[in-house]
Amino acid sequence: MPVYKLTPALEHVASPSWKASTLRDACWIDAESEELARVLIEGQTLKMIDAKPGEPLNVFSPWKQGEITTCEENDPGFVIEPHVIFLADGKRFTN
């Protein structure tokens, strides 16, 4: 199965969408497609945010947004477990 690397785009590290994620670092996951890789990472890192008066409510996970994160097939150089997020140090991501 392909392994995908998702990386925050440097020009969007200040995006409000990062409030909706518990992960802000590059990561790897195996998936059948780029779309599924994004969904899996979103599902494992999504967090609720407080709604505040005057702030937009349209804050979505950055991992589903191609302009905020890149996603490409990539060999991390270490073993990936099925549908588990791995970080650059080869360790599993845990919330």
C-alpha cells in the first residue's frame, strides 16, 4: 500500500485551521489514496475549538486542505503500521 507524507505548507503555518488539529508536524501514513490519507490524519488529529464572537466558524482541519498541507507518496525509511500516523523520528503519533 502507498505511504503518504503530509507536510504543513510554510506559508500557511499561521492559518486558523491549525487550531483544529493536535498535530502540526510532517507525518506519514499508509492509505489507498491521497484523499484517504488526508481523511485518516484528520480523524486522528481533529480537535474541537471554542467558538468566539466575531471569529469565523469555518475552521476546518488543515490536513484536508491542499493549500495548507502538501500530500505526496514518500518512503519514510522506516516501517509504517496500517493506518497509523508516524512522525519524522519514526515514532507513532499519539494525542
